[in-house]
Amino acid sequence: MKWITAIIKPFTLDDVREALGEAGVQGMTVTEVKGFGRQRGHTELYRGSEYVVDFLPKLKIEIAVADEHADIAIEAITKAARTGKVGDGKIFVNDLEQVIRIRTQEVDADAL
């Protein structure tokens, strides 16, 4: 099993959610986060004053998938979230040792 964490631009969420649904992913957790990567933020003008935006708003999507669905899920996120501009985000993939569904006590792939 794999734990996939994707950091994306907020306006791409609907496209990513739809693409993951079509790829067979049944659940996800979405968190509003702020951060920066190589772009290091940017400067903006507000009422004639320039200020630095150090942390940019992003969304963090977390999903757990069976090993055989990981590549499909990653491809779905990549295609849906890619704008071709700086700051599109990143995808992190980790091995997932164990999953337990609390209600039924199912484990691993059955719990997904």
C-alpha cells in the first residue's frame, strides 16, 4: 500500500478530485496549507505599498491506495493539477505499513 501526499494549487482541486474518482480512488483528506518551494513567494502591491507574500496558499491532498493503484493515482493527480507554471506543486509517495478501519476492524487493503 502507498500513502500519497500531493501539494497543489487550490483552484485545481475540483479537477484533481474528479480525476482521482475516475481512477478509482474512493477517499481523500484535503487540508488548506501555506508554504513555498523554489519560487520563495512573491511581492504584491496593495494600495500603493509593496509587500512580500512569503507563504503561498496551497492544498494538501492525502490518499491511501493499494500498490497496484498508485501509478494510476499519481498520473491522475499530475495531469489534473499541472498548469505548466511555477508552483504547480509536488507529489510525495511513501510505503504504508498498515491500515485499520476503526468501525469494522478490517485491515490493510480491505480497510481501504
